[in-house]
Amino acid sequence: MADENINLPPGFQFYPTDEELVTHFLYCKAGLLPCNPDIIPDLDLHRYDPWELNGKALAGDNQWYFFSHRTQNRVSANGYWKSLGIDEPVTSGGKRVGTKKSLVYYIGEAPLGTKTSWIMHEYHLLDCGTSSRSSKRRGNRKTVSNEWVLCRVYDMNRGPNESFCDDGTELSCLDEVFLSLDDLEEISFPN
């Protein structure tokens, strides 16, 4: 995702809670409502392996966020996502508003793939037994579709202070400090 297309203040850090992801971003997306800022892109989960998300999904603290269509088959070019267990409820104000499904990425074909350290949290709106749900607010009827999910992907082995270079290789925090020292010539210090 190109950062120049986003008009955010300096120092902005995208670090939403599960509740915020469901109630603000996913609900707006599913209900075709405006979401400001509109910063989370739509991606086809099948087209990308998790390490290919950098530059395509919204990055925040070594986590990548994107919307995808709800699907049972989570297979990519080199592997597949496998569910880790029971879905967790996402609540807002004491009321259940959605679910969070945890998945791990395996390289290879199911069920003989090799487990990796890539994790995905897939957020769903509550399923009311149909493909959409309606609610009444001030006499208006809004339809919210359950065809969208919001995904948060991260590598468990990557620390929060590590980042990627343009070529996909990663830099440690110390590497970034050393690289920033090259810019000291351009800085003027007061006497």
C-alpha cells in the first residue's frame, strides 16, 4: 500500500484493538459505510503468501491488515492457512459484536505442510444465519453483509523493532540506527 495516498499526521501508529477492528473498520466495510480514514485495502487472500503482504496491505508494528472475502478455502501459491481452534468472541460494551479466528500458515499441500511462524487473526461479524443482517436505527434500515472479513497477519518470530528493506529483507533495530547515522552530515547542531 502506498503511504503517499494516505493523509495521516506525522507519528501516526496503527495499533487498533480487536473491538476497534470489528466495530469501526469491518462493520463499515460490510455495511458499505464511509470509514475515515479509509486505509485498509482489499486483497485476495489466495494471491499472496504472508511474506508478500509488505507493500500491499496496511502495515503497522510488523502486522499487516487487509480486507478479504469470506472463504472456507484459505490456500495460497505455496501453502495454506489452518485454523488453530475455537473462535474467540469480540465484545463491545459487554455485547458480542464479532469473532476472531486464529490461523497458522503451513508451507506445502494440506495436510502434510510444514508449520511456519506466520499467524493470521481473521475477524468476522456475527453470523445471524443468513448472508446479511439488518438493524433499525432511527427508522432507517441498514444491511450489513457477512461476506467480508478483516485479516491481521504477523510473524511470531519477528520482534516489534524489526522492519523490511525495499527488497523484502529485514533490518534489525540496530541496523536502522547505523543506517540513520549516514544522515548526520545533513544535520546542523547548535553551537
